[in-house]
Amino acid sequence: MRTVRTGPLVGLVFQVVVLAVLAGTVGLGGAGWLAGVTYGLLSGVALTRGMRRAGTGRLGPADRVTLTRSTLVGGVTALAADAITRPAPVGLLVTLSAVALLLDAVDGRVARRTGTASALGARFDMEVDAFLLLVLSVYVAPYAGPWVLAIGGMRYAFVAAGWVLPWMRGTLPPRQWRKVVAATQGIVLTAAALLPGALTTLLLVAALALLVESFGRDVRWLWRHRPPAPGSRPALPAPAQREERPARTPALAGSRSDGWI
């Protein structure tokens, strides 16, 4: 019997509800509706595909929190798209972004407390975060400069590089600093949307520098731990030494999909 996955469908329904509320309060033009509905459809398709690959038919408690965040990001997307043709309600856009950022700390905590952490949930959370950064970068770019797009596009450039360089698709060890840097990007971009100016531009430059450092460190780690090329000679065994207690090696359980980046 074919499994019916209702989670993505519920998410799409709530996405339309969010867009309808925006249309009834601050107004939403054709560009906003198109961007919001398209986001809801594509995210639903992607989530359905991920659930199928994970072999699950239901979303866990933390995944439902992430789904709520996703609908908020859809609202931000609609408002940002609408800003192309008319002034956007900046206060509402910033509020939706801030709530989505705050809930990012909630879904991880819920997953740990309920014992429902999963690779699917981590990937879903990461994709929602990455797209929010991309939308905010696009919204801020006309005021701060097109270079801000590097903040939102770096995660996607990293993924694209993995298509060309297989060693960049390796699994990274967990690193708390990576999550701190990613959270900084969202906070600074949200602040830039609310208060554009010289000081905010300096903060964006600093945030981008941190992001480059974080991605650069991960790329360097993946390069150093890349698998040997086919046909290469294996490393020679170390000379025999006196027996010692083996060092404890941490498991490599992290990736660019855990947390924000």
C-alpha cells in the first residue's frame, strides 16, 4: 500500500493561509503570491522526496516546528518579491524573519528532548535556514550592494562545488563555531533589512568575513581528509613500536547540513 505523507500537504495549506493573511492585512501583489506559492510547492515536493528516501510517512515533533518556520520563510519570500514593484512592509518582513530565526533554536531542542533527531530533520532545517539567508540577501542587496548576495549564495556554491569535486561531499565533524557563524548571518541580514546604513554595511562585511572563514576551514578539512584517488598507492604501515593504548578518535558525525551552514 502506498504511504500517504500528509506533512508536506499540511505545510502547503498553511503556506497559503499565511499568504492570505498577508494579502488581507498589508496587501500582497501578484509577484508575492507567485513567489510564495512557488516556494510552498517546491518545498513540499522536496520534503516529500526526503521523507520517501528516509522511509518515513510522518513528521516528528521537531520537524513540525521546522515546517512552521518554513511557512514563515515563505511569507518573507512573498514580501521580498512584492518589494520589487512596491514598498514592502519592512516591520512585518523583519518580524517574520526574526520569529523564524528564534524557532531555529526550538526545533533542535525539541528533537533532542523527544529523541527524534534525524538526518531528514537536520537537512530540512538546514535548507529552510539557507533559503531564508538567500531571500534576505536578495532583499538587502539593493541597499548594501550586490556583494551581499555572497552571504546567501555561499551555501549553494558549496553544494554546486560538490557536484564537480566529489571530495567536497564528505562528512564534516560537528563544530559549534559553524552554527554561531551561521546564526550571525541571519541576525545581521535581518538588522540590515530594518536599519540600512554605513554601520550595518560594516556588520555585513564582518559577517561575510566570518562566513568565508568558516567555509574555508571546512573546505580545507575536506581536502585533507579526501579519499585516495583510484589506483594510488596505499600509505605504508608505520614501523612497529611498543604497544600503547589507542587514542580515542571522535566519530565524524557532522556535515554542512547540521545547524545553519
